[in-house]
Amino acid sequence: MGVKETLLNGLKGFGKLRIQASHGSIITFSALLLILFIAFTVRVLPIRWEIPSGTLRLNEFDPYYQFELTNKMVQEGLLSPYWPTPWVNTQQWYPDGLPMGSSLPSLPMTAAFLYDIVSGLGVNIDLMSFCALMAPFLGMLSVLIIYFIGKDFGGKPAGLLAALILALMPSYIQRSSLGFFDTETVGVLSLLLFSYLFLRAIDPNRSIRSMVLYSLGSAGALAYFAGGWGAAYFLIGLASLFVFVLVLLKRYNQRLLLAYSITFGIGLFIAIGIPAIQPRYLVAGTVLPVAAVFVVLCIAEALRAQVSPRTKTIIAATFLTALVAGFAVVSVSGGLTDIAGKFISIVDPFYRTSQPLIESVAEHRISAWGSIYYELGITILFFLVGLYFTLKNPTNRNVFLLLFGLATLYFASSMVRLLILLAPAFALLVAVGVISMLRPYNALLRERGSQIAVKSKRSLQRVGREYSIFAILIIFALLVTNFAFSPQTGGQPRMFDAAYSPLTVTSASLPLGGSDLRQPVPQWLNMLSWTKTNLKGTTVVNAWWDYGYWMTLLGNVTSLADNATINATQIQNIGYSMMANETYSLRMMANYDAEYYLVYMTLQLVPSSDGTRIEGVRMAGYGDEGKWTWMARISGDARGRFFNTGYMNDEISWDNETSFGAYSNQTNRWEWNDKGLNSTIFKMMSWAEQTYANTYGLTVQDQASTEPIYFEEAYFAGMELIPSQAAVQFGLLVPMVCLYKIDWDSYYAATNSTATP
């Protein structure tokens, strides 16, 4: 064969290699694009219920706080909430106002900056719609980042699988779907970005230049996390623990010291410049370990020197003494700041039992193992397998992943809300577990022969390829079952429920989703439209703290409290105003210049025994008729203060809900006593229930109501919903948002007073 033929054959072979390589890259790229498309699409499914109104709204309550900051930045500049004068919004938490200037800036600044760019490009979109779409976009971006992290752990297959799992994780979908414009969106994003960059920074196979660049990047991600989510305590603690464990495993090197110093030195330096954080952040109980680990690294570096054992002992003792002395000085001088109660309650969930304000939030409850399985499904098995393989092969990356997985599993078990922290660790560990299990079967399939010899106790046995195919099919079936059928939910995928549900305000907080709801539930939107049209922005409306953001931003009235929970005393006072009788309730509300009371309740329509008609109505439990127990507990927690200030006495006092009645085993319903029947909240709820029943000729199956003395109906959203319509559309549920106007003239005439104690 001549030279020409040899060159031609070589070029052909080279071409085949390039084509084969490009095919693999194209498949990976296409799969990644498909996963990103799925991640974004599944998160915008709630748009179905927003289309009829022609606008996009935000989901839940806290996102409206972030929107308010973003709107301020768009209108007046990125630094306007903080400089030159910190912004205090007096329309919220009246009369003191809400100090917006102490807010974390990462999310609103990101949204405002991107919105200015989009608007500058000529895209016509309102700010709330843009913010509503930010969550799916940032969720999709997190899925992309976890692909690169998984790729570093187990190659492209592990990266793709981790990305797919995170894209379909119900706990993450819930907090990155349309309208969920809140801190978790940037929190998970920066958590993953930090993990990716920091693990690359300490990789010994990279150059010093790469190490410095990755360290600077991880420092930026750390600062972004600290400025975006209060859970930055977790990341700081996790990274410090990880580095300390590496030292214990005798894996210290100068690269680790350098990367750690750059990351935390620059990252925390940037973070303390944020108004909401400030230098006191450095002496928080969860941040001080950063300094302690830095000292440990310095000791490890000093001990590497070629010095005598005696000198090493002196160096170690000196550093440790300085560390202990420094900690003692900071602690004794009062410089050591405490951790907020909700963070303590994560480490010690039993702490919440003594804090009804924290415990009243459903997402702060302890996670039952059944609920964790309901959330994660059969893939929990692969999560455990992933833990096994990371423990079996404790590389630096695997040590980090092991600590990440165990820590987030504990926190997710401690608080339902923190299942979102478990989501990325879970996705990575499941991917590592699946790929590690498949690796020997894949090797068997690649064998040229049809069988491969394996050892047994007595002899060599031959294992055919069909066993590998069977094992792969079993693993594939388990994964498909979890994401496509979800036996723990009766067949429907759990992620479908998480994604295909309307926004909270659009569903009027009713537990309706998927095929149960065919159109929006307009009662809350109608009420907010009514207040915006008929009341002034300075009109003070008293309502339970859950609804504060909606009332202020969508209803344009002044509220007393919201989910910012900055003033526990004021929330206790609101709870008191709901549970006290009308006279004492208004004595409290006179301090706040309140003009209206708002209560939200849900009614359950009761069909006749033959099912041919609706004959009765009773309270369902999804509104304030289910939340009033927390109003009693939270206000009862301040019983001593109310006694001292004259708002309680031996006749008018309570500790918790048991002072207002008891649960009846005979009727399986709550039975109110005289104090409960005279409470303001019961009167307002029961009178609205009676009014609805009278309107449609139904019987009230709850305890008899009495008309409030000092309150008159202003507007009841829900009265227009006829029983037959509610039966078909909302599963026999009738949401009612009831606004009462306070008759101050009657109150002052009856009590012969114009002032409060």
C-alpha cells in the first residue's frame, strides 16, 4: 500500500473518531437542553390560571416583600432602599413601619438589574410579571449548575441525571415555580455555584492561577448567598466543617489554606458591607468557626515545617491558646451575637414547642418520615446507595458530598421548609448512587465475550450479559416509576402536584390543584380590588399577619403585620384583638387607628342525605377558622404583659385555645364555650356564615351566631358564589373574605370613653 493510500486511510479513521466524538457531545448537549426545557416548562405550568386575568402575580406571601424592594430599585435606583436614608415603609407594620433598608439585596438587585436590561432592549413587560418569571429562570439555571457539579463527581451521565432529578424535585419545584420570587431561588443557585467553584479551587490537579480564580469566584458566590438568604449560616458552617474534616483526614496542603483564606476572607469582607449584615455578622455563633478553622489551618501549615517535635508542640499550643482566649474575650465582652430563634429551632426542633409564633407556620413543622417518603419516593434507596459509595471512596469531593447530604437530611427532618436544602444534595447523591451501581453492569455489557467469570465461594461462575440488562432495566423502572407514576401518591407524579397548582392568591388559599380546579377562585382578588378602589392607602385594616403583604401591595391599604414578623409584640396584640370580646378588642385597636377588620374563612357545603340538594353549611377549616388556635396561643403567650397593661384580668384572660372551648369526640368538632362564643373572631366568622346561609336558604350546622355589636358589614367577597356553582367548581367549598367596618361611634357611646388604657 502506497503513501497516498496510507494517508487517506488515516484521515478517514481520524474523521470517524471526530464524528463519533461529536455524536457523543451532541447527544449530551441535546439531553441537557431537553432537561433545561423540562425544568423551565414544569415551573411555568401555573400560568394556566393567570392567563384569564391577563397578568401574572406572585405566589404565597413573602415574594411580595421582595417585589416591593425590586420596584423601589427600578424606580429610584439600586441603592435607593439603603442610601442615602434607609427606607421605612409606613404602610406596613403601622404605626412604626417596616424597615426595608435592612433587607437582603441579592434577589431584588438581580431582578431590578435584569429588568432594566430587558426594558432597555425594548421588551414590554410589567415588573410583577417579570419577577414572577424570574423564579423559573433561576431554577433552570440551578439545574444547569448542578449538571457541571455532577459531571465533576461522576462524569456526564452523573451530571445529566443529577440535573434531571433536581429539575423534577417537588420540594424545589414548589420554591422555584412561577411567582415564587423569594430568597430560596437565589439561595439554591448560589449554594450550588459556591460548591462547584470551591471544590474546583481545592482540586490539586489545577494550576495555582486556576485555584486563585476559582477561589475568587467562590468568594463572590458566598457573598451573594449571604446577601440573598438567611440560610447562609448553613453554607458557612458546612464549608468550615468540610475543611476541618480534611485536616483531620491528613489532607492538608497549602492550596487548601490559600483557597480557604481567599474564599472566606474576600467573601465575608464583601458580605459585611451589606446593610442587613454588617460587621457584627463576623461574631455570630455560626460564623466564628470560620476563624477557628483558619487557625487550625495555620497550625497545620506550621507543623509542616522541618522543626523539632518540641517546637511543633509549642506552636500548636500557642495557636490553640490564642484561639480559646480570643473566643473567651469576645464572649465575655458581649460581642458574641446570638443566632435568631428560627435558626436555633432548626438545630433543636424541640425549641419550637415553646415558641408558638414560629410553630404557627406550617412549613416550620418537624418533617415526618412518611412525608419525606411522600416527597422523595423510591429514590430514597439510591440516596442511601450514594451515601455508601461516597463513604467507600472518601475523596475530597465525596467527603464534601457526604457531609452535605447528611447535614441537609438532618435539617430537612427538623423543618419541612428545609426540604429545599436537601434537594440539590439528594439529586447529587442519587446520581452518584445510580451511576456507581450501573458501572459494573455497563462494564459487563462492553465485554467482547458473551459471559464473564465471577468468583463464588466454591467455584467460578459465568454471568451472562442478560443479567446486566435485567439489572439496568430494574434501576430504570424504579426511576421511571418515581418520576412518572409515583406510587406514594396513588399514581400521579408528585412533581405534577407541586408544579400544576394555581398561585395562592389565585386559588384563594384553597387546597385545590391539578384537575380539581378549572378556573381561578376570585374571592381574594375581588376583595383586594374592592379595597384598592374604595379605601385609601392610609386606611388601617386589622387582619391576621398572613395577609399583610396582599393587603398592602395588592389592596393598597395600611396593614399592621405581615410575614416579615419583625415585631412579635404587635402580632401578639393582633391575636389578642381577635380572641378578646369586642369591647376589649377595640380598646386594643384604638391604639392603631384601625378602621376595619378583615377575616378569611372557608365554608363547607353539606348535601342532603340523598345527595340531590345542598341543605347546610359549616366551617371547613382552611381559613381563620383553622388559624384562630394560633391567635389564642400567640396572644396567650403574652398573658403576663396583658395583665400588667390592663388588657386582661381574672375574668378576661386565656393561655391558649383551651380557654375558649374543647374538642368534642361525639361531634368530632370544636365546641365553643361562652368565652369563645363572645370572642371577636368567632362573631365575625359565624355572622358571615349565617349571612351566607340566610341568603341561600341553608341551615348552619355550627354553633349559633350572634350579630357583632360594634362591627358592620363593609364587603363580603364570596356572597356571590351560589351553592350549586361552588359544588361543581370548588368541591363544595365556599371561600369568604369578609371586611367589617368598625363602628367607633357606637363603641365610644356604649363604653363612655374616648381613650384606651
